[in-house]
Amino acid sequence: MKFIEQQRVHIPANTDFIQRKYLDIQYAPDSESTFVSKYAPQCRPEPAGSRRTLDIYLPNEGDGPYPVIIDIFGGGWCYGHKSSHKLEPALNLLRRGFAVVSINYSLSYQQPFPTQIYEVKAAIRYIRKNAVAYHLDPDRIALLGESAGAHLAAVSACSSAAGKLVDPSWPNMDVSDEVQAVIAVYCPVYFDLMKELFAVEAQAWGLGTLIEEYGEEDSMEALVLGGAAKTQPEMAQLSNPCTYVNPKCPPFLFLHGDQDQVEPIVGAMMFAAKLMAATAPDNVQFQVVKGAHHNIHDFEEEWIYDVEAAFLNNKLK
């Protein structure tokens, strides 16, 4: 079965233990666009509601202002919803003193890229502008994304640092959308090389991909680019976070499983190396998680939460 033909069931995160939460906050007006991808019928519907809303969760202890983690869910750009079970690793960082924000964004068959980048940036600006009202620290904001969410986090953070992908029609443009750190969990980078990167990994250590349609017209990345990556070179470059790497990029922590058969670890390593070259060696941390697959639940470990918290505490001083 192809990725875009899968059926997904929304499983909400367990948030019963959180005493202070603000749900379904509109961070930007809904789109009036009539864009519909030709692959929309294959993509299963997600929970109803605005794609431009966010949820805020505060630690049960203290008064703040709290450093902020904005979580961006993954799902191949064509599945997912805020505050699903994929948020639970981020919610574990509440106990370490961080506020957590979970955002919705338009799926690839609903809005063309880079609309999703403008949405992420609008959410950042909303949080920064309204930080005092929600006991948040506007000067300490990090992005945390997994898979497609990691890609959106990387492109948003690097393009903001470069002053690129700016659309003045979005709200709160008087506020900065730069962030102070990024945690990227199995981050996709090179849409035009997915099949080839896995071919290298298969030769190097025998780990191939589970996604046979990479590079084809009906692949998950083709929905983002508007066609197969090889036929969309400009979009492939536009969507590549490496395009925006510059000396002002924020610190990055990469987490990637050595058994990932959906996103090639080699691509994430290449991106990490480019960031390191443009910024500084201590600006990038790459953590391989042994035995972990392309599954957020493989990253629900206390030692991983400790690594993430230590990184954020160091970089969000």
C-alpha cells in the first residue's frame, strides 16, 4: 500500500494530568483558497476544525514565564492533527519546566507549499506577541518536530534566520518569527534524493526503505512539490532546508533511529553538516537512537527527554 493510501485514526494525547491548558486558539485567519490536490480523494479526512489553531499546555508548577516548545506533528505532510498521541513525548518536557504548544497546519492536499511554512511562522509570531497573557517567555522559543513536522520546523527556522519565505499578508508581521533552538526528530531533507539516499544506505549497511513510491508522482513528497521531485527542481530547492542555511541559524538537535526505513539518516546528517559549517561545531548535536524505527514511540525514553531538556536549557539561556 502506498503511503497516501493509508488509513489513519486520530488518537488524542493524554492531557488529563495537565491543570492549565488553552485549546483551539486561532493563530491566523482560515484560508479562503479553493486549492484541492488531485490526490485529495486518497487522503483520509482528519478531525474537523480549523487548520490554523493551536493548543497551549503549561507546567503544573510555577508561574512562568516558561520557555516554549512549539511541537509540529508529522504524518507525511498529508496526515495529522494537533495534540494527537504524537504530542506525548513533548508533554513529558512539561515536567522539566517547559510550556508546550501544539499547532495545526494545512495538509499537503489542502494548501500548496510553502503555505505550511507561513502557518508555522504565524503561530510563532502569535505566541511571541501574546506571551505575557499565557505566562510564556517570548525570548525562549524552540521548535520540536518529527518527520514532516521536523522538515517544517527546519525550513521555518532556517528561512526566518535568512530573512526568506516572507509573506507580508499574514498577521503579526511586526513580530519576529525567529526561534532560539530546533529539535528535529528523523528530519526529511532532500525530496529529490530520497530513493538514492536509501540506495546508499542499503549498500552501506543493508537498510532499505519501506516506501517504494519515493520519486514517483503519487509519493508523499510529490504532494508537497506538486509533482515528482525530478520534474520539480525549483520546488525541490524551495522545500529543502539546506537552501536557507546561514550563519544566523539557531542551534539544532537531531534525533534519528538507526533502523529508520522511511526517512534516510544520511540526508539528515548532510543537513547537520551544512549547519555546522555555516554556524559552529557546538551549534549542532546529532543523536543516533539505536534500535529506533520511524516511530515516535521509539523516542519515548527518559534518557531522550534528558538529552532534549539539557540541549534546550543550554541553548535557551
